[in-house]
Amino acid sequence: MAGDAEGARLRPDRDVAVTGLGAVTPYGVGVDALWDGWCAGRQTADRVRSFDVTGYPCQIACELDGFDPQEHLPRKLVRQLDPFAQFGLIAAHEALAQAGLVVEGDGVRVPLVDDVDPTRVGVLCASGIGGINEMTDQYARQLAEGPGKVRPFMAIALPLNMAGGQIAIRHGLQAQSWSVVSACASGTDGIGAALDLLRAGRADVVVAGGAEAAVNPLSLAGFGAAGAMSRRNDDPASASRPFDVGRDGFVAGEGAGMLVLETLDHARARGAEPLALLSGYGASNDAHHPTAPHPEGSGASRALELCLADAELPREQVGHVNAHGTSTPTNDPSEAAALRRVFGDQADHLALSSTKSAIGHLLGAAGGVEAVATVRALTDGLVPPTLNLDEQDPDCPVDVVTGAPRRVAASAALSESFGFGGHNGVLAFRAWSSQP
């Protein structure tokens, strides 16, 4: 999807540059691991290995296989962190390193390069449930051994803001640092909030995205009890099947996705070449139901319209949509309805794909990881397939990429996320080419 100057429609006062990407996913650590695994169509779902799932309605998840945080972070730092924050720090470091914004090193502190003002660099690392592993572990310890046995690090490992806070501390980022919480739209809304900060002149650079460690006994039990998760326990590899007639719920995943965003003036001044442009953001609420989306996709379509208007993006330039695509009975047709409402017959040619079919649903981190994948789709001109789509639901009449990656020529792509509580968020990215 290589763009050109006309396709990019550069707007220095509105567009921001994406200069770095970072990811931790069930494929492993790194953006390349995510991209290569998904393009190869490799499934990551399996029976849960990290705890006993006997008696659970859903006994499967997309876990990080063989992940050792001490291979990527100092032991002293690992001890302070819930896994969600570990994932966020690792992804943020990768993104900052690709952007050329940090000095080389892997210590507790990895500062910015000398010519970047740390008071103008912020962090927005979103999460849906934050330090749930810390919470459940320490609660069990309190019950078994008494309050004196709760570890003092719990106070800094539990809060949802601490992935962003620890990223700021490690790299010395002194502008605004906070967390957005909007369920499964959190990562997308965090990136959208970062766009607003940069446009408002409150920062020159923001590290934005989401982090989540949702494969946890309590979260798996709770979402399973709500009937939101797949019960294909005997066939994990086929459980996440967005837009398929046989879908029966989502599969939990874990990880983080982070982007380095900066104003075009700042990127140009330091000689950084953008990977893509973040041009628009739209958000809305269904105001309909705590868990179910509006069946006609009315709220999602408003977010789409707002995003396209914010980006001043003609619909015909959109060639790819990274779908929310959860594989739940109600979400997929609602999302398809929203796309058809906004794009009409163009929805037949949007090259839609769901990352969740390959790595599961990362809840608050999903929007961050999917934004990373959307940028890679633009830079590589390639849309990976939605896995397990054997028979497309006629109630989901959209152009879903299946089988193998599809070459797509377009100058813009959308990434959309919808969450419990009726939250809807959409991001618009444009391809980058050298500008005069």
C-alpha cells in the first residue's frame, strides 16, 4: 500500500508521524514476530498452560509461549511489575529504539538521546484490567498467610496507570503520562488521545498504545461465565473464527502494542523518516447495553464517520480495515453493519482482516497491537488473512481476506475497536512517502 504525496495529503497541523513500533504478542517479542507469524497463518490458541482450567467454561487462550521477562528487562525491574506492565515496557522500548529516540542499553534506566527534550515526551499506555495478576496473587496470599505477607510492591504493580508510569520512569519521559480505560477500545482510545495531545501542542512525542495480561484465572472465569468466550475446548486452533457462521465467542490473548507518535515538525527536525501518518480519530458510545453492541452498528458507524471527517479522508482512499472482529455472535454482524452503513458497496472491497483470529483478544491492548499491524499493512502493502473463516456468515457481508495475505494498493487504512460499555474507537492511518 505504498502511498504517494497526493495520497498522503500531508496536513502538518493535523497529521502526526508514526516513527516507531513495538509489540509483545502470543507470537513472541517484537513486531517482526507478530507480522511474520500472522502472515504465515500460524495459530496461537491452545489449552491454557499457566494454571489449572478444570471446570472452566473456556479452557483455551493465546498465551506467550516460553516468555521470560528477565530476557528483556532487568531483574530488579521485573520484580516491581505485573505482567501487563512488563509487556508494555518491552513494547515501548522496541518502539522508542526503532524511532531512534533512546540510547543503546538494557538497564533499569534507558534515557532519551541528548537532543530530545524529555519534558516534551509523554506516555499514554492504556489497559482494560491492569494488574489483575498481581491482585489475584496477593489476595490469595493474604487469605492463606495473613495481611503481613502481602508484598509491598503490590501498591505499584496493581494500578492501571503503572505501565505508562514505569515506561516514563525508565526512559525519563516527563510530559503527560496517564492511562485510558474504555474496555476493549482502550488501546485505540489511548492512541487517539495521544493524537489530540500532539495537535494541542502539549507534547512533541507521545509513546501510545495498550498493554494487557488477561490470561488469568479470575478473568477467564468471569468472561466465561458471561458467555463471551469460545467453548471449543477440544479444538483450540479453530476457536477464534471472526465472521464465520460457527463462531461462539472470543479467545483471550495477552501482550502489548506501542507506537511512537510525534509531530511532523519534530520528526523532520531530527531527520526521522515516518513509517506512516496518523491522520484521524473518531469515538462514540452506543448507549445501548453493557456488553452487546447496537445490532445496527449505529454507534460504531458514528465513530467511523467522525474518524474519516477528522482525517479529511475520502472513503475511496481506504483500502484496508483492521477489524475489531472478536468472533462473538453479536459483535461481528454489528461491525459489518456499521461498515456497510458508512461505505456502502465499497464494503465489498475493503480488504478486512481480524488480528484476533490469530492471537486472540488482548482486551485493552488489542487496539495498540492492531494499530501496529495496520501500520505494517501500509508499509508492506500486504493484508494478512483472517484465520478459521470456513463459511462466512451472510449477516456479515464484508470483504474478509482469507487463505493467504492479499496484496492491496491503497493510501489509507483504518483500525477499529469496540468495547463493553458501548465504547467505539477508530483510527485512520495514511501511507507515507517522502515529502518535499
